[in-house]
Amino acid sequence: MIRFEEVGVTYEGAAEPAVQGVDFEVPEGELVLLVGPSGVGKSTVLGAVSGLVPHFTGGTLRGRVTVAGRDTRTHKPRELADVVGTVGQDPLAHFVTDTVEDELAYGMESLGLAPEVMRRRVEETLDLLGLADLRDRPIATLSGGQRQRVAIGSVLTPHPRVLVLDEPTSALDPAAAEEVLAVLQRLVHDLGTTVLLAEHRLERVIQYADRVVLLPAPGAAPLFGDPAEVMAVSPVYPPVVDLGRLAGWSPLPLTVRDARRRATELRERLADAAAGNRGRRGQATPPAPSTSTPIPSPRRRLFRRSAPSAPTPTAPPHIAEIHALAVRRSRITALRHVDLTVTPGETIALMGRNGAGKSTLLGSLVGLVEPTAGTVRVGGAVPHRTPPRDLVRRVGLVPQEPRDLLYADTVAAECAAADRDAGAEPGTCRALVSELLPGITDDTHPRDLSEGQRLTLALAVVLTARPPLLLLDEPTRGLDYAAKARLVTVLRALAAEGHAIVLATHDVELAAEIAHRVVLLADGEVIADGPTAEIVVSSPSFAPQVTKILAPQQWLTVSAVREALA
Ligand SMILES: Nc1ncnc2c1ncn2[C@@H]1O[C@H](COP(=O)(O)OP(=O)(O)OP(=O)(O)O)[C@@H](O)[C@H]1O
Ligand SMILES: Nc1ncnc2c1ncn2[C@@H]1O[C@H](COP(=O)(O)OP(=O)(O)OP(=O)(O)O)[C@@H](O)[C@H]1O
């Protein structure tokens, strides 16, 4: 259905091709996953299927791409629209109408479908993607994940034979991601739809793939094959594969279920290792003089080993205090009766379903959103009444779309503006950029940076004012595993210096790596607030893969398991 024949793409002005030697075929009715580190050309390959590359992007395409027999070089995207539905990385760039219902109907209107067919399909799609409550809403008032669901819905309604999706679950909460993937799988199995999708969070998608195309490095020829075989050699892989490689499992399990079946021996080794540690520690350490010190149970010890250590035990002053906060946005109650305190050195993951109120809560801490009722204090100040110059020294937000924070033409100009805004010594921001992003030149345009690089630049801009409270909205969206690991290192160092960090995230693996505490929001209310391990272990949606595989033992990350076995 989709055929690449020795395809290479070179963008204008580029010395090297973005991709080359791409040669594979996606048969009708298969779901093929495109994987690889950031910048290897996944979006370029997807664009060549929908015709956006090279018709809209410019550059040259060598070789041949055909979709349902049509050559995408001789057919413009509009001449492929009846066969191919495309969702790009940025849902906002995708929307052409103002409301949810109109957006779902738009693609069908342009194909000239009958009104009664359109009506039926809009209703079906609203139900299928859980959008019924939002049908009349202006798109501008939707949360990030709600927008992504509308973008996906709008390409499903015309029933295209081919779907091309670039990171379709990046803004979705874990349950919504599962729902969307189940819908795609049903289309593939029941209607014979052909799906090619790129995704960084492989833990969410690998089990749905019939086959995987791996782009291992920029310009390197892709590898095409069975998911487990490709994962065995891939530079990017989900935690289940990381654990499988560590334990020496072959063939590699790709699902939690398959991994659990293999995990008995690993659980025993881990229990022995924990017992051994206790024994060794028992010999080395003389018994405590006081019997009042509680002796941790084995479970408690595993628990502590796998979770990041909690911040300072003496009660420090709060950096932020939220009391009985309610926020109404237009007619929507986005937050109700929220109480929250944040202490220095603490990293909090704010989690919950799309539209639960996470971004609104971050917005209220940084003065972008005014409380309807209740109080918000950050460093003793009321954010929405504090002048920006004062506020930047108390709190900084790296927004969901780092581009929103970057408006200059060069990295140097961006940094100079950040120094001025923060009242910092000239050169402060540039020094941070050099530390976090070595090799970036002054004259680079922020637009030409990769997602991960742009996020890091935005982080440097915010950190220029050294705010004691750092807020990040969905910081791992679009990041590959290596970029995520670098972000984790940076954030851990900041927390160790005493910065408090609050991140709104759907990335359960990130929360497990870095958060001391998880706050769960549902429908504008806090429904759980406690140590990461306690909150995520008990939640089927928010538990990381390692936790599910090794339950009832309580492990959060592969690195904790690796350390215990060492
Ligand atoms: N329109 C364009 N013009 C010039 N260069 C581009 C264009 N689009 C992408 N590139 C470059 O081509 C290379 C491949 O980019 P592409 O976006 O396809 O990678 P990707 O694997 O999708 O990355 P990510 O995972 O970060 O989305 C990168 O070096 C990128 O900078
Ligand atoms: N400008 C606005 N006007 C009206 N309603 C809004 C506006 N912005 C957000 N909302 C609504 O407020 C609720 C909370 O949105 P918010 O963006 O805080 O959710 P979120 O938890 O960050 O979601 P996501 O995980 O999808 O990013 C949602 O129902 C959303 O549709």
C-alpha cells in the first residue's frame, strides 16, 4: 500500500541527505512503526508519504514513493487527500475551523461526502475518542491533549485507506493513548486501514506494531523487520526491552504481560540481592543503640532504593502555597478547591487525564491564570499581582510549547533578552546554554534547533533568573530517550541545589525517574498526593513498566534494578 524505492531526501542548503537508502513496503492492513533518535528523519519519511515532502518543504526527493499506486512526487498532497490522512506533530498547525464539530466534518466536506454520512461519522468519532462533551467547544479553549484527540479524529472521519501519524500520543494521558491506539488497531484489523506512525514513547506503541522501521542514525539506511528483532539492536527502546536486555531474555518481550511471564527468576535474584545487602549491612554496622529507630521492612527498603531520596527532613519553608484554589475559564471549572504546598529541593510530578487542570495549575503559580477563589502565594508574592520583573526571580515556567517563550532570531539575541528580563549579568544565559547545550553557536536560529534543543534553550532562558521554583509543562514531549536522560540529569542537579520543580507530565517513566512526590488531578481536583512510589504503584494507568513487570516487588526504574544486581 505504501512503497519506498531507494528514497533519499536532501533539504535545500543541506550538505547531506536527511534520509537515504529508504526502501521498504507497508502492505495493506498493517500497522508499521517508525522509530529512531531525534533528527534521524522520521518526519521526513512520513512527509514523503503524504506528499508534504518535497511539495511543501522544498528540497529534492530521489527514488520513488507510491501510495495506493500513486507517485507522491507527481501527485500533490491535495491529490492524495482521498487516500491518505495525516496528523503532524503540531495539532495547532493542522486546524482549519474554530470548533470541534466543524473540525471533525471539515475533511469530509472537502471530499464532498453526503451530509447524512458526515453527520453519522462525526457522531461515531466523538464517541470513539471521548470528545462528545467537547463537541461545541472552540478549539482555542481546549487543553493540549484534547486538541491532539481532535486532530486525530479529524483525519479518521473521511475513512482514509492510509493513515500517517507523527507522534500521535505525545500530548495524551496514558489512558487516552491506549484508547487511541486501540481505535487505530481496530481500523487496521477490521477495515484493513494501513497505518504508518512515528513515536518516541515506544512503551506506549510497540505492542501494536506489525513491523518496525528503524532509522538508526542520520543518513544511515533503515532496518525493517519484526518488532522484537529490531528492538534487539535498536539504539532507542522502551523500559521493557531495557529490562529484557539486562536480564538476558531472548526473544525480547515487548509487552508487560510477556515480560511478567519471564520475570520469576529475576524477582528471585532481586530478592536475594536485597537480602544480601541487608546481611552485609548487618555485619558492617553495629546494632543501633536506640531501639526506637524503626527497622525498614524488605519491601520498604526496595521501595526507598528505587525512589529518588526525599528532600531535607527538617521542615523547610514552603516556596509555594496554594489554598482552596478554584479557577473558572469561560464556562469551564478548570480547578476546584485545590490545596498544595511546595518545598525547596522537592520535585513534584503533576499527573492526571487530559483536561484535568495541570496546565491551569502551573499557570496560576506563574500568574498567567487568575484565581476565581482561594489563594496562591509564591515566595510570599501573589503571582498575578506581581510585576513580571519581580516574578521571574521567584518562579519560571517552561511552557508546553517552548517556542512560546522564544521570539528572537538567534540564540545570542534570545540570551541577551533573557539577561535583561531577569536583571542578570550579561552573559549569564549564554553560559547556561553552553553548559546545557555544548556546540550551539550564537547565530543559530531557535527555529532550526531540534525539539530537545529548543526545550533546553527555553530552560536556560528561564533559569537565567535562578527562580527557586521551576515549572515545566510536558517537558518530554517529542524528546527521544537520550534527550530525556539529559533532561533528568539537569533537573536532578537543580533539585540538589535546592530548586523546587513542578512538572506536569503524562510520562510515567519520567515521573518514576525523577519525582519525589506525585500529585494526581482529576476533573480539577487533587485526588492523590504522596511519595511517587506509593501513588504510582497502586495505579494501573500511572505505574511505569518496570513496576508492573516486577510486582509485587516495588521497583520503579530499570536503573534501580541494574544497580541492585551490580
Ligand atoms: N523543512 C526542512 N528544511 C530543512 N531541513 C529540515 C526540514 N525538516 C527537517 N529538516 C532536517 O532534516 C533532518 C531530519 O529531520 P526530521 O524532522 O525528519 O527528523 P525526526 O526523526 O522526525 O526528528 P524528531 O524525532 O526530533 O521529530 C534534521 O536534521 C532536520 O533539521
Ligand atoms: N482558555 C480556556 N478557556 C476555557 N476553557 C479552558 C481554557 N483553557 C483550558 N480550558 C479547559 O480547562 C480544563 C483544564 O485544562 P488544562 O489545560 O489545565 O488541562 P491539562 O490537565 O493541562 O490537560 P492536558 O493534559 O491535555 O494538557 C479543560 O477542560 C480545558 O478544556
